[in-house]
Amino acid sequence: MNKFFLLFSFISFTFNLLVSQNTVLTKPSPQQLRWHEMQYYMFIHFGVNSFTNLEWGEGAENPKIFNPKNLDCNQWARIAKKAGMKAIILTVKHHDGFCLWPSAYTEHDVSNSNWKDGKGDVLKELSEACKTYGLKLGFYISPWDRNNPIYGKDDQAYNTYFNNQLKEILTQYGPIFEVWFDGANGDRENPEKYQVYDWKGFGQTIRTLQPDAVIFGAGYADLRWVGNERGVASETNWCTFDSKQRNPSEDAPIPLLQAGIKKGDIWWPAETDVSIRPGWFYHPEEDTKVKSADQLEKIYFESVGRNTNLLLNIPIDREGLVNAADSAALIQLRKRLDATFVDNEISLNRKWKMENNTVTIELKENKSFDVIALKENISQGQMIDGWKVEAWVNNNWVFLGEGTTVGFQRWLILPKTSATKIRIRFIEPIPVHQILDVKLYLRAMANPLLNK
């Protein structure tokens, strides 16, 4: 009976492994794969709201109030680079309709402001600064426009207007890596003012003029929202989704946005967005409310460390600069991350083998660690949905922690442990080539928000 049982178990295991290795998985596009590598970049909210102290403008603001007398996009880019960010996404037009570039299709733009006597172009200056500092450029453009009188009254005319503005940005400022839509629609005081957006047409414009760009959020997007603005990704986070549950005109249910769908038929990974302050635009009274290094490190672990990219918002102040408080917090975070992930990386023997659905990794010597990082070979799809970590301590395997999905990257905080080898036991059979990398780290300093 025992021999029969063992033989049956072996045949079952082998069959499951072969099935898993030959399953056709949904895979990312080349653009999405490049996006996964980005990891961390800056969101910038800036416009007339920065001068009216509002989060959502009304659209009736006088463009002349926009006058950042010391605007310096090189300062923005320099700080982003020093903070370890790889790109900047600028809000070129928010719901108020004010454009940070001189648009041929509206008077509600920088050409009618007092800044540089109407001869300035924020997007152009940022594009040049990003090139100088080796950063990629993206933009947020709100489809809702509270300044435009045809919005919600003539769908086709407004969609043509919006599409023309997209073409201006996509053809005049160099390569764009991401276009960010939030799907905002209607007026809070006028809920019946509903605009039917031509998402398909907008997407075709982007694909044609900037084929290497990814699209976030609404419409026929490449990336989905993480489901909250707290900077927290779900511990279970699939990059795949069911196309039938993604309606370009409506948000998918929050639980689905957070977790994704195992074996979905489209690759639709999550991006995490959060502001370094309570608000998204600059408010002087929030200078003392900038998130601390502890808070930012927690956000980083729970976004970048949970298979998403982190889009961290830094509001530009009324002078046109990144405020000193925001800059200091960003640099503190960078120093803390470098102290762990650069200075305290544990050297591993990477010649591992898979046996009984378990990978055992020898350390070159007894080492202390408290973070494990797994990377999955997502170019072939996403498979891992359960794993446990154990360490060889005092001649015994000791359980340290467990996780669910991995995807591009998954970090797991462990009890501080000293060991000569570790093993990772996967819940379901996976081919060994699906495991792209394993790393161990020792956190440089304690963080009460991360410590369990």
C-alpha cells in the first residue's frame, strides 16, 4: 500500500509539473515589461490650484494667477534623480482645464498667465530637465475639463478637442513613457453633465504617436489602479485580469483592482499612487505634514515590494520648486533604502536546483538577514501563488514566513535570523526557470511601522 501510494504521488506530482510548465500563460507586452523595470518615479501636481489653495479647481480661475517666479524644473529633476527615481509624471492639465503648455485649442493656459509674460512652457522645461538628468517623462491629463463650455454638451466635439490636445503633447516634447488617465467625469454641482469619452480613439492616438508609452487607468489601459491612495498594494497581487471585468467606462470593483485575477486573459498590472503630503497640490499649511522616513519606507515596502511600481506625488510650491521639507524626506528615504538594499545585501550561491518543489540555497557563510526578495520570470507570465521560507538553524529547518504571489518582485520581512542556508517551498509545482532571482538583506535600521 505504501509503495503504491508513493508511486501514485510521484505520478501525480510529475503530471502537475508538466501541466504547469506547458500551460499557456498571459504575458506582458514589451512596453509593460519595460514599465515593470521602472519601479519608482515622481508624480507632480502643479497648476492654478497651487495658487488658489484648492485640490479641485472650478475652471473659472484667472490664468494670470499662475506665476511661479522661481520655477526650476532642473531642481525637480535633480531631486528625483538623487532620490533614486527613474521618471517624472507631470499633471499638465487637471480638472480645472488649465494647461501647463501653450495649447492652440484653449486660452486657459500658460500663454495667458503672468509667468514669463505668457512665453513659458512648463512641459518643455521639464522635458529638457529630464533629458539632462537621464529621467523618463510622462504626463497626467484630466479628461474632465471644467473650463471648456462644450464639455458634456457635445461629446464628439469635446472628444476632438481633447484628442487634439493629446496630439500636441505627444508630438512636441520627445519620448513619453506613460500617459496617466483618472477617468474623472462630470461636475460635482452638476452631476447630469456627463461626457461620453472616446477612450478607443484616445488610445489609438497614443499608440500611433508614442508606441512605446504605457497607458494608466481609464480606457483601454496597460496599467490598473491599485485600489487606494494610501500607497498600499495587496499582498496577493496578480498582474493578470479578466478582460470581461474591465470596462473602459467604469472602474472595476476595488477588491479585483487590489488583487488582480489569477490566470486572467490580459496583462494589467497595478501601479501604486500616493502623495507625500495629505493633499495632492501644494498647501503651505501642510509643510509640517510631510510623511516621515518611517512612513515612506513602509509605503515603499508595501508597493515596490509587493509587485507594483510606486508613483510618489511631490507637490510643487508657489515659487515653482520642490519644497525643502519634501526634498529632505525623499533623501532620507533614499539613504535608508541604500543602507539596506545596497550595503546590506547577503551574498548567495545562485546555483540552485528545484527538488520536490523546493529550492534550497546555500549561503557562502553564516549570515544574518531579515528580508527576502523574490523575482519571478514574468516575461513568461506569472505563476507563483504560494511559498514558505525556512532557514537551517541549529541543524533544523525553522519556518520564517510565507507569501502568496510574487510577480516582478516580492519582499517579505522575516524575523532576524542567522543561518548557513535557506529553502523556499512552493505550494504549487512551478518550473525552476520561473524563479528569476532570490536575494537576502539585513535592514539597516529598525522601523516601528514595519516591525511585526
